[in-house]
Amino acid sequence: MSNTRREFMKVGAAAAGLSMLTPYAGIAEKLDREQKTLFAPPVAENGEYALSPLPYAYDALEPYIDAQTMRLHHDVHHAGYVKGLNAALAAMADARAKGDFALIDRLAQKAAFNGSGHILHEVFWKNMAPAGTGGKPAGALLARIERDFGSAKALQAQFAQTAKTVEGSGWGILAYEPLGKRLVVLQAEKHQNLTQWGAVPLLVCDVWEHAYYLKYQNKRGDYVDNFFNVVNWNDVAERFDAISG
């Protein structure tokens, strides 16, 4: 990773006011050294954030998540967050150059909103895999789940209820909280709200309506329940190992 890109991720994210429910909460250098890219959204050569391609075909998660939803969700909604984040950062740079910070509060809000949306989606796509290929909680991840939640079944029940009951739009999130060295389930509204500073997302479920409405209409609960059919626990375990080790 180039020094330019590394500094952009470390300094740019902080200057943008991004939610600390991000990979930048003290682990960027560690992941750099270990050549881990699990948490780092791609950055183009010009320093702008970029949209990763889906790691599978649009229809790979059917029948649980349909191809049309995946295409719109990734190519339109997620791409919109990337565009919004880059625009906010560019506007901040322009404001700094001019010494005009009259709109900095609004720009920081836009960067936090779009940045959190982009980062969580980068995790979301990799958190899923075609049904039957994502494995099950095992090893160190399962041991920590059992310690912090009692069982994998209890975790799933808590996670599902958390995601189903988000007020308005947001996410259900399983995260690693490094201060207490424990797993936590968070309910995030509007990406950046109701998070814990320093917590690193391991498993995320998008419950904005654009994630499920074409197939499930207003039945968010059915969507969340079916989400567990396509969870990539192998990816979750790899993320846990990278941050907890």
C-alpha cells in the first residue's frame, strides 16, 4: 500500500468525521502490516474511494436475495454512497484551500453518512455467499460467541431481533469491541448513529428498504430470517481472527 493511500485512509477518514464504526479505529496499520484487506474499502490511484465489484454473480444469493435487488443495491445505492463520500471530501479540501469553513458542519455530516454507508456495504457483500457455501461459526469465533452470548443460536436470535427492530433505516451489526475484548450486537440507524466508538464490524445486515423491498415488500422480518441462509461465516471468522489476534 502506498504512503499516499495509507495517509489518505488514516487522515482523510478522521478529517471527514466518519463514524468510528469503521476499520480506522486503531487497526489500519496492523492490517497493513499483515496485508489484510478485509476491512479497507478500495481507494483509487487518485486517492478517491472506489466501488468494489460483487464477489459473486447478481443471482448467486437467490432465492433469498434476488438478482434485481442485488443489481440495484450494489450498482445504484452503494455507488451513490461512494460518489457522495468523494464529493464531500473534495468539497472539504476546497474549503480548506479557501479558508472558508461556513459549510463544514454540513460537509462533515455528508462524509459521515456516505462514508459509513460505503464501508458497511463493503463488509456486507463479503459477509454473504451462496447458500450452503458460507460454513458455520467454528473455532475461535464460535468460542467467543459462546463466551459472550451463550450459544450461536442465542447470538442469531439477538442479532435478528436487533435488525428487525431498527427504527426507520439502518443496520444490525455484530462487532468486535477491542476495549472490552468482546463481541457486541449493535443497532445502527442511518449508518453512523447508535454505534460504539472503536467497534469493528464483523457481520452486518442492511435493513434499509432498498435491501429487501422488491422481494419482501414490508416484511423485513422475513428478509432478516432468510439473510442467515446466505451468511458467509468463513468471512466473519476471518475478520474476527484479523482483529482479535
